[in-house]
Amino acid sequence: MEQHHFLAFDLGAESGRGVAGTLQGGQLTLEEIHRFPNEPVEVSDTLYWNVLSLYGSLIKGIREYVARFGESVDGVGIDTWGVDFGLLGRDGKLLQNPVNYRDRRTEGMVEEVGRRMSPEELFQRTGIPLSPVNTSLQLLALRVRQSTLLEAATKLLMMPDLFNYFLTGQMNGEHTNAVSSQLYDPRNRQWSGEVFRKLDLPSAMMPELMNPGTIVGELLESVRRATGLKHGVAIAPCTHDTASAVAAVPATGGDWAFLSSGTWSVVGALTDKVVTCHEAFSAGLCNELTLDSLFFCRNIMGLWLLQQVRAAWRRKGEDHSYEDFTKLAEVAPESDTLIHPDDPDFYSPDDMIRTIRAFCARTGQPQPEKPGEMARCILASLAVCSKHRLGQIAQLLGRSFRVLHIVGGGSCNSLLCQFTANATGLPVLAGPAEATVIGNVLAQARAVGALSSAEEIRRVVRSSSVLVEYEPRDRQRWQDYYGKYLRLVQ
């Protein structure tokens, strides 16, 4: 039985990892071979991604693959977060380290966009709501501040495309990450000339776009020499990490929804149409792309809240693992204290503990004091927020859902999964935790002809994964929680 070997790199906001995937007989096995930190660096009040350190980690990961699996690989695929990018000059050199989307350079740019183009028109053209993190606003900040970077740049590459360029020398983009930029027309599947014109941004630097599951090119001789790899190509999977995770949802039929749970939570459903009505705009919903499909979704702040609470407690001298937080939350006294996860104060606070307590004080609620109380408040709030957003999606698509699939790291958090089942009233199927990597590997497999369709990919995921089911409980109590949540956000 033929074996195919792939190497997937999944880069997130906190860390990255290289995972070897072996496909044989319709079964996928994964082995993590390299994990590395992703630590932004602040220099002169600008927060940068340490792109060369990350690239060095990719090279180390390929070396590890060679040491364990040999000198040939069917494909190397990279997925990352969206919106961020690198700018290249005429000589093909990087002009500046890519800037982190949490940098403050886009302050005031939401208002500046409004002077050039109404936010609702921008949504209608791109399917993406206005946010300070968007590529569109990052570029507008350069334009408004008359940065010489825009004049010097001849090519913009989103983060995974930049790493593919380092590996192959090919300057291409890929649709699933392009759509996150708010510079892309999802109906016509191309860069939006009208948005570039109204925002006074240069469109000539945008790359040609390829579909997910496309071979980018042979790895450069310098890469092969540095790693010991003799045969291998770079393949563009769904290069946006969320799109890769959605491609690996192990669902059947058409009446399911998903929650991709990680630093960000993304709740949504597949669709064959772009939805840009006023109600979708008002709700902050997004139209994005995965393998062979659109999906309609809403981004939620996600486990970023718990990550930042953990960091704040560590600074106080208490170092709790995520597992510790979940166990403490399970035994914490029941409380109806809730937060609105998407409150702007939670976006990038200096101290998340203090910020959550301030929100509770402002809304007349008891303040969580202990780690378990804080974790329980966050997990319950994420669950009722997911119910709210899922209800908006169902209404605008004119559909109802029979099951919610939770994939990503949050699928391992049993309390979050149970709370989400309770809140939504839907059975939850949790897993796989490694959905992003699985989607990355299996999109590569399709690129080389080992798999034929998105549905076949889902079949492989189902046969290769252990799923945990959670049935809804305590319906009345969670209806009460939800009513309180709606009052908080309204």
C-alpha cells in the first residue's frame, strides 16, 4: 500500500510546530517533530514578528524530518494566522520585518477608512468587517503617515506566502489568506480594484493568487543544502490556519456548524454564497474561504482571554497550566458572572485579570477572585457568545443545525465543550485537536493526487480521529445565562 509523507508547519500567535503526516490506506498518522516559540519583538515602539527566527525554525524542522523520515518528502505546507504581510523591494529583499497585527500603528485608521469609503460598502465588496487588524488598515496607516515603504515595495506577500518565497523563490499568494486582508473580492475571487482605488493603495504589488492545494514550486538548492533534503516541493494548503481547520472538520451531510477554538474562536458554517446584507454587516460576520467552499463565520476573542489571564497570574508568582485552570474551574462555585469576550478592552490589555474585574465592576457583577473563578467565567462567556453568533449565522443563512463540531486546541477542554453544548442546545462533537495540521497535510495530499476531493478529506479525518460527544445539560440555567449575556452586550 503506497505511503505519502508530508511536512506541515502550523504557525500561531504563540508558537509554531512542524508535524510529519503519513497517509496510507485512507488513514492519516501525525508525528510532531519540531516545536518552537513565536515571540514578537518590540523595537522603538513597533511590535514586529521575528521573521528570520521563524524561518530558521522552518529549516530546523525540515532537518528533523530528514533525520527521521529520510531525504524525500511529498510536500511541505505552511499555514499561519491571517492579515499580516511582508513587503519586498525590487531586488526581492524584505524591506522591513513584518509588523504584528496587535501593533498600535492602526490607531485612528478605522475613522480614516470612513473618510474614504463607508465601512458598509467596504464590507459589501470584501465580505470582511472593519477591524484594526486588517491588512487594509495596516497599509492605510503607511499611506497616511507617508511611509517610504509603499513607494519602495514591488510585492506584498502574506505571511505564509512570504515563507514559501523564502523556500522556493516563487512570489505567489493563496486565496484563503488573501480574503483575510479586506482587499479581496470573494465573489470574483480576485483583488478588489475598487477598494485599492478608494483607499489610495497600490494594487500593482499584490501577487497572483493560487487555489489551496496547489504546488508552489521546488525547494531552492540552498534550502536542500541547508536541510539535507534531496527531493521536495512546497505546496500551498489552505494557508490561513482557520481555513485549514475548517477543511478538516469531520462532518457529514450539510446541517452542521463548526467552532474552531484556539487563541481566536471562529464559529461558522459552510455556504455557497457570499452574504453581505446589512444584518450581516451589523453583526460583524465574515465571508471566508476554505477548500472548495466559502464559509460564513464570526471571529470571537477566544482562548486568548485565558492565555492572558495565565500570563498575568504568572507575573504574580502563580504558574498554572491550562489543565490546572480547567480543573480549578470545574470545582469553582457556580456563578452567573459573565463577560463580553469581544469587548474592545480585552483586545490587548496590560493585565487581563484587572481588565476582567473592571468589566465586572462596570456591569454590576461580582468580580472573580481566584484562578478557577476567572477561568469558569471565561469559559462560560465563550460558550454563550458562541450561541449568540451561531444563532445569527443560522438566521442569515436560513438554516438550522443538528450538530456543532469543535475542532482545534479548545476541543481538548472538556469544560468548554460541555458549556458550549449546554449553551447552544446542540450535541457537540469534539475533535480533532490537530484540525489545522490535518487540513494542511490533507490539502497537500490532494495536490499530489493522493486524495481527490474535500469530502474524501473529511472521510479520512473521521477514520483517523477519536471524537468525543457532549450532550446538552441544564437547559434552563443556560437559557438564563444567555439572557443575561444578551443584556450585557446590548
